[in-house]
Amino acid sequence: MENNQKKFHLLSAVLSVICVVFVVEAAAPVASIGNSQYFWWIFMMVLFLLPYGLIASELGTTYVGDGGLYDWVSTAYPTTKWGARVAWYYWINFPLWMASLAVICPQLLSVIFGVTIGPWMSLLIEMIFIWVVTVIAFFPVCDNIWILNVSAAIKVILALVVGGIGVYYVTRHGYANAGSFRSYLPSFDLHSLSYISVIVFNFLGFEVVCTYAENMTKPKRQIPLAIITGGIVIAAIYLFSAFGIGAAVPSHEISPDAGLIDAVSLMTGRTGGALIGFIAFFFLLTLFGNMISWSMGVNSTAAYAADRGDMPRVFSYRWEKNHMPIGAALTSGVVASVVCILGLIMEYVAPDSSLFWSFFALNLVMLLLSYVPVFPAFLKLRKTDPDRDRPFRVPGGKNFLPWLAYVPMVLMICSLVFTAIPLSSDRDTLMAYLPITIGSIIAVVIGEILIWVRAGKQSAEKAN
């Protein structure tokens, strides 16, 4: 792309960080653990968000391009298959996440229009959501800046509305979850610890903005500024929206699967009306923004890995018109569609199952797996590639940097355990975790098969 076509400026980069990273419905399920949510939000901001943002800023400005996580890990460990694994986990999480958000769309439309939507019509709506996102991903991010900017603005407005309702409630009725100082401290029970993974997920995505580098005017300056500025804004609005829900809704009334609409309904005491419809409509728009912003980064990473032989060739297929990775986009759309069809079957077999949580948790496991190697890769590149120009360099000496890298990595591994492995033997827990555990194993096995089959083909091609 020519320089005169680049129109991705600093403000757009900051808004893109907010659009990618900030998940507007995230505060609701975490609020179900009560007052200790504030401890966990601040704890994870300091020990995960801050070091992860700094590391992403350095790697993103040092290794500029479409590869993102894959490029960083494969550069650090060129003789291993870890780069290929990262590319696979990073890509497969996206259609799973897209399916989980597609499941929400019929529910939101039901709230907006006040009608009941049947299972087959729900499936049609889910397909429309998936394929609108897929087609938009055929075009460069600079052509869709307005979508990212508008989505980011709506997310901030919704978070402010939720926080504002909480402030209003406190002034009229007092704090809904009033308690002793001890209630604000973590209990370390399984219920509370299970939400560490949700908070970690809410802070992931900074590297997506790094894959937009070719569409930026000054990427080596814009990337760290966007990550730092966006990170501060995101931390502030997460805390404000978390306060709003905690202020207005007793924690025992919030279900673990609660989303933004459920939270606002509990806060206002209404299940319908203009305010609920307004929030549902704009929340629906943010789902498109989330998926569109992530699709561009994920597809670019998958295509980049395919070009280097670490992903199936279909991912490397690009549109001649604009060189966009439509092979990866189309494959994502197909996989997400199949997952939603399986979801419809699951509804008939197990009507009480939570499709959203099952798909979302599976996506979460894959995404977390893709990030784990990034932190040791950061330390390795500092040793093996010390002379490379680093426009942004994480401050700290050799004794500090391992702590900066390994603490968030350990938190991420803990999150994986809490998400994928049932830590209780009761029947309800085992049945809830069964699809997540089995799905995770299947996804990992498929990835390993693809990686080694691809490696075998490359060896045969070289031998010939």
C-alpha cells in the first residue's frame, strides 16, 4: 500500500485499541463475585495488563508487520513448531468467539423488538452476523476505520451509562453490596478464581493493533502511544462500569452467565423499555466492531504464517484486488457457521446448556494458549537479537525483566487451568466443563495434525 493511501492516524490507533481490547459486557459476570471484584480488577491491571502492554509495545514496534504473535514467537524459536502452534491457536479462537457472539445476536434482537425468536430464525440471524463480519474482513482496515472508531465510542458510552446508573443508585439507595473491609479482599475460592480468566481475556488484544502497522502513518510512534493511552482508558472504564454494577445490584442476583443487558435490567428493575432497547441496539453494534477489528489482525497473522509454511495453504490465499487474506477470512466464516449449527443441535439435545459460555470458554482456552509462549519469547529475543533497533524499549534490568514476563505468564497459565479443567467433582461442574475440556483437546489435536502434516509436505518438497 502506498504511503499516500495510509490514513490510520494516532487517534484512530487509540480508538482501535479500545475497540479491540475493551469488552463492554465484561464487567457483569465478574461482578458476581461481589466486592472482591475490585481487588481482582486492580490486581490484574498491575500484574498482567501493565507488563503485557509494555511487552506488546516493544515487540510490536521492533518486529513491525502482519505476523503479530506468530512472528515474535517464530523469530525467537525458529527451529521449533511453537510459532506454528501460536498461529493455529490464535486463529482457531476467532471463529469460536465469533460463534459465541453470534449466539447473542438473536437474544439482543428479541429485546430490541420485543418478540420471541425461534431456533431456526436464530440460526439464520447468527449466519447473517458471521458472514457480514467475514465479508467486511475482505477490505483493508484503513477502509473500515469508521467502524472501529464508532464501535469504540459506543463501548465507552455504554460503560459510562452503566457506571452512571450505579452512581445514581448509590445517591438514592446506598451501595447495594455494602460490607466490611474484609469483603473487598479476595477469598481465593473456586468461584472467584474462575473469573481470573475472564479478566485476563478482557485485557488481551494489544498485538492486533500491531498488525495494522502497514496502514499507519508512523507505526513505530503510534503503536506504543496507542497501547499506553488505550490501556489507561480501558482500565478506567472497566473500573467505572464494574463499580456501576456492584453499586446497584447485589452480587447474589448476578448469574455467572450474565451479560450487559442482564446487568442493566437488574440495575433498573426493568426487562424492557426504551433504555433497555437502546442499550441492546448499541451493544449489538459493538459486537460487529469487536469481530471486525479482531478479524483483520487474526486473518493477517494466519496468512503470514501460511506464507511461511506454518499454516495450511488455504490461509495464504489473497484477493488480487487489495491483497487481503480472504482465504483465512472465508475459513473462519465456515468454521463459525459449523459451530453455530452444532449449537442448534446442542439446544435440542441439552436445552439447559449455555451455548454462549461453552463456545466462549473454548475460544478463551485457545486464545490463552496462543499467548503463553510470547512472554519467554520476549526474553529470548532480548538475548539473541540485542542489536536490533527497538523504538520502544521496556525499561528495567536483567533481574527485573524476567519478573515482568513470567508473572503475567503464570497468571495466564492459571487462567487456562480454571477455564479448561473442572476443579470440583460434583456432577453439575463436570457436565458444564465436559464440552470445554473435550473441545479444547480436539482443537489441540487437530492443530498438531495440521502442523506435522504441513511439516512433512515441506520436507518432501525440499527433498525433491
